[in-house]
Amino acid sequence: MPDFLIRGLDERTMRHLKERAERNGRSLQAEIKDTLKRSLKMTKEESIAESRRLIEETRGMDLGDTVAMIREDRDR
């Protein structure tokens, strides 16, 4: 997994990140990862485009007995 370094982060931002990490019961690193992930959520348009792509990709696929597959997965 790649790493990167953020230089010149101001004290106020760092303090807020540390406080939020503590409130959320996680490490500073975990808080920063979560913040980055949440900032990269898809827009509505991107979500629609991805949904359409997946529909086209799976069109005509034989999924078999989905009820049995769900039951088998749940029973594991």
C-alpha cells in the first residue's frame, strides 16, 4: 500500500484531526484515511454512470439460484 507525506500542515488542522480521531475512537492515521475516503465519494452523475456500466456488464448473466446462494452464504 502506498504512503505519502503531507508537509506544512498547520497546527489548527492537526489539532482538529487529533480531536476528531479521539472522539471517533481511532488513531490519527485511521482518521486521516477515513477523511480522505469520504472526500472522494462519487458524485450523483458518477454513481449513475457506474450503475449503468455495471448493468450493461452483467446483462444476460446467468446468476443461477440466487436464493440458494444467499442461504449458503448466510449459513457459513
